[in-house]
Amino acid sequence: MLTVKTPEDASATIRSIYQDKRTGIVRIETQSALGRILGADVIADEYVPGFDRSTVDGYAVIASDTFGCSASIPAVLELEGEILMGEAAHGSLKPLTCIAVSTGGDLPEGADAVVMVEHVEVYGDGLIGILRPVAPGNNIIFKGDDVSPGDLILKAGTVLDAYDIGLLSALGKTEVCVMHKPVVGIISTGDELVDSAQTPGRGQIRDVNTPMLMAAILKCGAQPRNYGIVRDEAQALSQAVTCAVTECDVVLISGGSSAGVRDMTAKIIQTHGTLIFHGIAMKPGKPTIFGSIHEIPVFGLPGHPVAAYFVTELFVRPLIAGLMGADVRRNTAFFAIGEAISANHGRAEYVAVRVGQAGVAVPLKGKSGLISSLAYSDGYICIPRDREGVSKGAMVEVIYW
């Protein structure tokens, strides 16, 4: 019998052991930092924009010179020239004068508004008429409106998106400190396994878990390392694990976690390190193992692909995020369940669902070895361990992949 933990206890145990461990910081080019996790706060050291600029094509004015004007009684101003794009404005704007500017152009000192070109008449002889009044600040972005020196613009732990790259570039940050990607070793075990490129013989199956887990680890923002298929032989698995824990930040052993005579993963972890728990009160994924070898977290994942994927999503992914100083953000929504689901009392049950029409979540029933139930799903629901199921039409929370 396995001594199992609840999913909540398992998560709390992993977090308590590794909550302060980090993978370290590396400095990379900003343009290559998309999707990376920021390793340190970024503080602005200059203004963005660095000058007052127009947001429209028009005329820079002193707003009070336009008060009370209209199409029938325009404010007549003297045109003092034009500020071309990329040029700096020189001098100050005098009362009852204006200067032509383009969108994004620099504004002269004293100008506190811009009149859109659509609201102006050109009379010739250096005179223009303003047909609509503007208030101070209209059509202007002032110096530092976006960012000022000393502002905290990005916090450590931020997953850098395209707009973050743009913000860093606006500040001239050509390099940025990001968290080092954890290296995650993947070992698949089983005499029945053959490489996915091979045609399996009778009694053999292709290795689904290695390529699936490699992709899942990449999706987590980490770097997978494939240690290949290891046969069900204690010395071979021990050698693979010993090698992996010296080269990786996390190790995943797929298969070999079921209670039985061929169960070697737990014994190998105990031999080289500490077995922290063996079994989680969940379906699929009950025989999951977790331990530590030389302070490296080691998971024994179920061999069934669906079970292995759920365990990776629920426990491995948060651990990897924590090693990089980030949190896992899950997108959820509530839907009516399309059909009744019975559940095993005493175990939290995770069921893949597809979100159908009219706000209905359709459960995709399948055994833990059938990967198609994940491929056709949008996310999953969790039926708590103290419930025996959900009735058709009940509202359930769908957690998107």
C-alpha cells in the first residue's frame, strides 16, 4: 500500500522544500528575452518620452489663445514656421503665434496644446485661423508621461512579453537580467518502450512520454535534457539517475512508479537521497513519487501519458516556475458540465474537458494511457476528493491548459 498525500499537501510539501531555491541570473540581449523571466527589478533612469511631443498633425499653440473661438469666429494666429520630424524645437512660443508640427514631433517651450490640422484654416500671408478651442494638454504627451527616472517599470518575476521588450528598448536597455532556465532531465523506463521513430513489435509501444514531457518542459520555460529509454534494470536506472542529478536542476523519471516487484524508482531515490512521498490521492497519477538527491528534486511520474501529463502540469510546472522566481497563472472559467461524472471517493479526480457550444464543458472520458483525451481537450476540471461526482448541468470550473 502507498502512503498517499492529498494534492494540496503534495504541493505544499514541494513548495516548502524548494521555495527559496533559485536557478541564478544570466544577462542576455533584450531582443532575445521574449518569454524569459525577469531576474531583477528594472528601474528607469531616464524620461520616456524625453520631450513634450504632439500626438496629432497640427499646430502647437498656447491654449489660452484659442479660448472662445469657433468656426464663425476663428482665433487668428501668426504661423512661426514648422518643426520637422526628428528636429529639436528651438526658442519659445510667443502669444498669438503657432508652429506646425507632425505626429510625434517636438514641441517648443511655452506650447501647452496642439490644434488638429482638421480644425485650422490657412489664410496665407503667414496667418491661420483656429476653428475649435483646445485646453491645456490637448493632443500632447508630456515629457515623462510614460516613464520617469526612479520608476519601477518591471518587477522581478515578470514573464517578458513583446510590449515589455518594447518598454525596455524605449529606455535603451539593450541587455536584461533574466533567470537561468532550469535544466530538466527526462528518463523514460520500461522494457516495452521503443523510440517513437520505430515501428513497435508485438508487446512493444512507442515512447510517448519523452517527447511529450520534452515539449511540456519547453512550455514551462525550462530546458529539457533527454536521457533516453532505460530498461527495467536497477543498475542501469541508478546510473542514469546519478548522471542526471549532477547535470540538471530537476529530474523526471517516467514509469517505474507503480507499487510492485518492478518498482525501482523509489528504492533508487532512497539509496541516493531522500524519498519524500510516494503516492498522491488523485486520479490519474496516484503512484507519483517525489524525492531529493543532492538537493535536486526528483519526480517518479506514472508511465501512462495522461497521468504523467497531469502530474507535470500540477506539480512539476509550479516547481519550475518557483525556481525562476515566478508564479503559475491559470486561466479559468465556469461552464455547465455536459454529462454526469462519477468519481472515486477519497481521491481528487482530474478530467479533461472540451468547451463546447452554449457554454457546456464536455468531459472526454478515457483511460490514463489514452493521450487522445488530452489532444482533443481545452482544459480540465477537478472533482474534489470528498465528492462522488458531479451531476449533468452542474457548474464546474474549467482550468485551461
